[in-house]
Amino acid sequence: MIKVLPLAEAANASTGQMLLTFLPLALVIVFFYFFIIRPQRNQEKKDKAMRESLEIGDEVVTNGGIVGIVFQVKEDTVVIETGGDRSKIRVKKWAIAQNLTAHEESNK
């Protein structure tokens, strides 16, 4: 004989099944936030702080691999001096990848 469930019991069963269906999706979202998005935001904050703290005389490396010494700092650009003939290159601040001077000071 077929047993007919009352409407309230059927709704509870479908709600529970729906929660079990979306639970893995919620866990994936939480995983992405804590292991990918949050560390990336922290790294971006550190990079921005490094670029804002550039001073004349710091040795820097650009994203393109150019190594030079900071000659002038402006609002959104940096002039670096590179090479034996002391050629000067103006680059955007976002193009600075590393401040080698700051790394040397923290290692001492």
C-alpha cells in the first residue's frame, strides 16, 4: 500500500535535500575565500604599502625585470636610474615588483 505523506512532511524532506545539495557549493565558496581571495588581498595590501614607501636611493626591480635605483618619486610614477651610463627610466608605481633595499634591511 502506498503511504501518502502530509504536505508539511514533504516540504521538510525537500528542504533537507535542498540543503544537502547546496552544502558542497557553500563549502567550495568558503574554501576559495580563505585559501585564495583573502591571501591575495593581503598580498595586494603589502605591495601597495611597499610602493607607497619608496624613497630616493632604494634599489628596486620592475615587473619587466629592470633593476635600478630610485632617482625621483612622484605621485604615480617613479624615475629609476639603471645601467653603467646612468640612464633614467620613468615607470608607473604599479610596475615596481620589489624593493631590494627594504629586503636587505629586514634580513639584518
